[in-house]
Amino acid sequence: MISAPLLAWLQLRREAARLAVAIAGVGFAVVLMFMQLGFMDGLFRSATALHRRLAADLVLMHPHYDVLGKPTAFPRRRLYQALAVTGVATVTGVDTALARWKNPWTGRTRDLFLIGIDPAADALTLPGVETQRRMLQQPDLVLFDALSRQEFGPVAAEVTAHGPLATELNGHRVRVCGLFRLGTTIGTDATVVTNRVTFRRIVPGYGTARVALGLVRLQPGADAEVVRAAIEAELPPDVTVLTRRAFAHRELAYWRSVSPIGFVFTFGVGMGVLIGAIIVYQILFADIAEHQAEYATLKAMGYTTGWLARTVLAQASVLALLGFVPGLATAWRLHVLAHEATNLPMKIGVDRGLLVLGLTLAMCWLSALIALRKLRRADPADVF
């Protein structure tokens, strides 16, 4: 008695052209799913890249804060009030705003994300900022993100080769004295870090009495949730206090639920599953229709409908695995190209690979179950 998987493979191998089309269809669906999930994950990871680099256990922010790309501010005196709470070691402020960058080579202007910090305090654990923040004690000096988009000019190459580069931010003359590495995000294509005095020269309407974020470091052994609740109880309702992880989750929640990005990419994954399911269904249905007489003969010989169904499901599994391998290889290369073009953190991990493999198998099995309706109608009486 021949096994169901062997019979499934023999039937698929018999029609090489049909098998190639099926593998290409499944592979296309795999690539589509990988790319949609990759872009979505890359965008979401980039959205919280700065959050993960904040030197803080707790973060103070305005209650109406949504995302970093839409700066908000609260009274600066709240920082000193938070410092008086038991368990707090240090508190430092971070100013944020959007500023207009002038490309030194083309003269064109473009918005970027501007961060103002106290050079004497630990605020950002970014490679380049930690080692060069002392330089920012001088006025009108800034650090530029080396992973910014090319539309801002070859700033990183120029600074590396020839030293400080002069340009303008909001019409204010500044010099790029160093580089750091952060990367682009959903809402920002470039980031610049400077000191608080220079920040207010660039953004004169910002004022000195407010701040965008407050970074709280706790004393050793202090419980973050207990201190967070104590600060929130001590301060007026014009400030929200979150742990750094909750702060990042708040940003992600905005992009996933309020913005259409999460829906768009989830819809793209669903379309990939649907396209692959249609292709596999057509292949399996055509194969069953072509071998209707053979299936009826097997039934007459004593093979059950369940055994024949396992054969079709085995065919679907083979198609899923054969299509997944080239799809994975293609998606891997496309992720590399996408990262080079956008600087987004595009990476295929084991968890995402298993997820797409599971979706691919489910897609093919669903197609097989639909195609089995034709197999159930295979009647030995039609042959004899």
C-alpha cells in the first residue's frame, strides 16, 4: 500500500510546469508576507529607537503627548518637584522640536527632529552622543545623526573627512561638530542633538519655562512603580509619569491604533495569504479534477476518503515548504536592499520566519480543504 505523502509527491512531480507555477505562487505570497511584516516591524522598532536610548527609569511628559514627532511640553518646575520625591536620584530635562535644516550643498530646506540636552547630564545612551556631549557645552554646535536620509546631504562623509560643517537650522547659523548613530523613524528623517541654550536660539519661541520630557533616574533599590505612583501623586495633573517601557508602548500604541500604518501592513499580510491560497487552490483543484478517475479507482480498491484527503493535504504541505524556501531567500535579500535604501531596522528573525511558515502552511491547508469538495464527489460508479 503506497503512502499518502509518496503519492502526493509523485502527482506533483508528474506535472513539472504546474509544480513550478505553484511554487512561484506560494513563493510570491511568502515574499509579500515577509515584506509587509518586515516594514511594519521596522517602522515600529524605529519609532521607539530613541525611547530605548533614554537614560531614564521614569519619564515625565505632557498628558496630551502622542508621539515624538508632535512635540509637547510641560512646566519645567515639575522637574524640581519630582526631584524631591523619595527614591529619585536625578532628574534632567530634554527639549524637542521640529527644525528646518538647510542643505549646505543645495540650499534646500527640510524638517528634522531637534533635541536639546544638558551636556553635563546623562540623557541619551546613543553611540557618539555619550562621548561627544562635552563638546556641546560650546554654543551653536550640534551633533548630526549619521544614519539620516541622503536628502540632507553627505553630512557624515563631510564631517568625517574635513571636520566641522557649517549650515543653518531655522535660519540660525550652527556647526556640525560630530556624529552619532540613531536612524530614521516613522516621523523623522534626520535627528540633531545640541545643548539647551543653542536649542532655544534655534527655536526662540520655545521659552525657558517648559520642557518636553523629564528623565528620572532612581536610587539603587528603589521600586520604579512605587516611585512612579509617588511622583504622580505629588505633581499636578499637567504631567504624566510612565516607566521607560510604558513610554515606548504608548508610542507604539499610537502608530498601531491611531495611525493607519498598522492596518495597512496587516491588510497587506492578509492579501498575501489570500493570493497564495487562491493559487494553491487552483493547482490542487485542477490536479484533483484531472485525476478524478484515478481517485475513484482508489476508492473502489478500498482506499477511504480520509486517506485520499491526507494525500491532498500532503500535496499542500509540499507546496508550502517548496515555496517557502525561495520566498525566504528572496525576502532576505529584499530586506537588505530596503535597509540600505531607508535605514530602517529591517531584519528577519527566527520568530518571524516561524510565523510566516505557519501562515504559509495554513494558507495551503485551507486551499486543500476547499479543493477536497471535488475529491468527495469521486464515485467509483463513474468509472465502472
